[in-house]
Amino acid sequence: MTKKNLCGLTVEEIFRLIQAEGFSYDHALAVAKGIYRKRVSDVYQIKGIPKSLMAYLKLVSDEGFYKPASCEISLDRTIKYLFISPEGKKFEAVFIPGDKRTTVCVSTQSGCRMGCPFCVTGKYGFYGDLSAGDIVNQVISIPDTDKVTHVVFMGMGEPMDNLENVLKACTLMTSEWGMALSARNITVSSVGITQGITEFLNRSACNLTISLYSPFAEERIRVIPAETKYPVHGIINIMKDFPVKKKRRFSVAYIMIKDVNDTDRHLKGLKSLLAGSGIRVNLLPYHPTEDDRNISSPEGRMQFFRHNLVISGISASVRRSRGADISAACGLLASDLR
């Protein structure tokens, strides 16, 4: 008998697993809440279910939890965790503590096949999709899991290239019987795969952010190969036209590189692309990879962009980098895996 992992199953799937033995939907609810809400890693510790169900679950399933293989701690208290799945896939997650919010940045794939040259993960290669259980496990198996308030899908991999598992992970995180996080506290980031974006917008209430790099297609295509098949202007138009429910946020991530995409021309292009859209701009510092002569735009230039976007009616912020000293910042995951 092939055992199922409980971590990664919805309450309906748990019920289908146990109903033939006479157990109820309420029992399935108790199991789901024990796994996702209480982070119970042994079914014998789940409260509210009979011992006969505990024994049956041990017979037909595994809990599906696995701890990080190792971790590194940054000077700013950010922690990078290395996971190795039972199948041997390596991937990293980042724990980012804060005064008002505590965030986990999760991976959706081992490596990535988008091929963006400025991203270390892309250079690592592609070793497979992560299951919904693998994704959720990055949150519920870390030591400070009870402190987590936000989750961002901005780690290794392209979420829209593993859409079904990402959507299922979002369900597990936001459902009342699951982790019970608010959908507005979960953000999924993508370089832009048109059909995936459309599916995600229709099937999830979580936030969406698009990695832009440049408002000009001829520039973006040089560093984000997906632009060839999935032009970002079309994706932005989809986001503009999509009816946004209260407190759901659409945004673009704009990594700023000195004298490359931080000119007045780029600022004008950003304004033109996003005017009247309600899409927020997150301005991010650039983290050079090895043999890279590019450097991040200075703080003053980033604040200049933010100010001019805001006064033109476009919400914008400058994001502080976290964990760069342990290769946990944007674009640096998998630095130690190659």
C-alpha cells in the first residue's frame, strides 16, 4: 500500500481517506486543524479524534512533515532554511521576522526553468515541481511557525509554472480548517505566464505581484525570457481589467539597477504603464551575482522614483533588503546549492 501524506491534503481529501471506515467529516476537520492549525506532527497527538482513527491513519498515511536540513542566520535575524524533500529535491525558504509582521518566503520548485540571467536560482537549473505539501511544510515545520503572519511565494521557482500545487497550497493556508491565514496576507510573485495569471486571479483571492524589470518590452526580453511568449503589457492589462475585491493587492516588483533601468525615461515609462491602474510599485535594491558589474541604484535614486510615482497617483514604496549576507535576499536563493 502506498501511503498518502496528510500534509498537503484538503479536508475533503482527508474525509475521502477515512470515510470508508465509518469516520465522519468532523473527524476529518479535527485531523486537518491538528495538522495545519496546531502543527501536530504525530497523529497520536491530535485532539478530538478516536484512537481507532489514529491507528487507521498510521496504517494508511504519513504525517508528511519534514524538518529543514540546515539553516543560516543573517545579521538582521533573517533565517534561511534548506529543505530536502523525501524525493531528494533541494529548495530554500526564508524566515523574515519583524516588529509588526513575520513572513516566510516559500519556494514552489526546486530550481527554476525561466532562465532569467540576473537570478541565481535560474542558474541553478530545474529539478522539479514541489507538491502543495512541500510548499506548506516550509511554513509549518520551522521552529517559529507559530509567529508567522504572512507568506510570500517569492522563493525558488516560478509559481505559475506549478500552478495547481500553488493554488492548492494557498487553499491550505487560507481555509478555516487549514492555517487560517488571511488571503490578503499571502502574495504570489510571477515573471508572468498569461494563462497562469488568469487562472490564479479567478481561482484565488491572494495578492499578486509581477516582476517587471523594465517598462519597455525590448529591454525586459533581454533578462526575462518569458517576455517573448508572454508580454508583460498584456498581463498588466489583465490585472487592470480584473475586478479587485476589497483589500486584495496587485503590484509590480521593480528591481532598480544603476544606470540600467533607473533613468528618467524608465520613470516616465512606469508612469505611463501603470497610470490609473491601482497597481502598486515595490522598488527593490539589486543584488549582483558573481561576475556581475551591475550595482544597485543608490537609496536617493530609489526614493526619487518613489516620490515621483506617488505624486503622479501611483502607490509606491522602497523595500528594504533582508538576508543578503546569507544569500537569502531577492534573486540569491540557491547560491549555496550550485
